[in-house]
Amino acid sequence: MKTIIYHNARCSKSREAMCVLDVTGADIEVIEYMKTPPTVEQLTGLIAMLGMKPADLVRKKEPVFLEKYAGKKLSPKQWVAAMVKYPVLIERPIVVKNGKAVIGRPVEKVIELLAE
């Protein structure tokens, strides 16, 4: 089964996770989510695998968050819609293997997922 990484090549932590995946020789599928954002259904599934609330997956230091969402109370569905519209808001990298997902910060989380 493939290991999937939701990757942003401009992010050092995402590149670090890619290096770990390359070194392990894992069969990987790279999804550059800034070029191909997840759908509402895909992102909702990822959030479920991560076991977190949508708001917890939002990068709160991004300019788009500060401009459009800071201080606002959004429902889980509204947060998902915001991340689909502005994928830069999605915390990264997300690595998925065997129906489980982790945010690769720190990279040790990716190593633990691969060891399972």
C-alpha cells in the first residue's frame, strides 16, 4: 500500500518528511496540495484520520488567516471550506499510511507512522 504525502515543496518540514520517505524506500504518492487542493470530502477524511478538529489543522500565522479569519468563530464545515479555498492554511506535511495519518511535525511522527 502506498504512503501518501500532502506536500508543499516550499516548506522545510515538508521537504524533511520527503527525505525520510525517500530514505526508507517507501512506495510514495506525492500530492502537491497547493497545486491540487483536496476536496471537501478528501480533507474531511484526512481530518478524521488525524483525529483532530478542523480548526486545529489551520495554520494560524498565515497572512490569509490573519486577514480573513483571525478572531472569527467558524463551524467545522466552514473551516474545511476555508482550507479547501485557501490550501496554504492546511498544516503540513500530512503523511498517510494504512488508513492512519500524521502531521509530520516533528519528522519523528512520520518515522513512527512508517514503523507501524
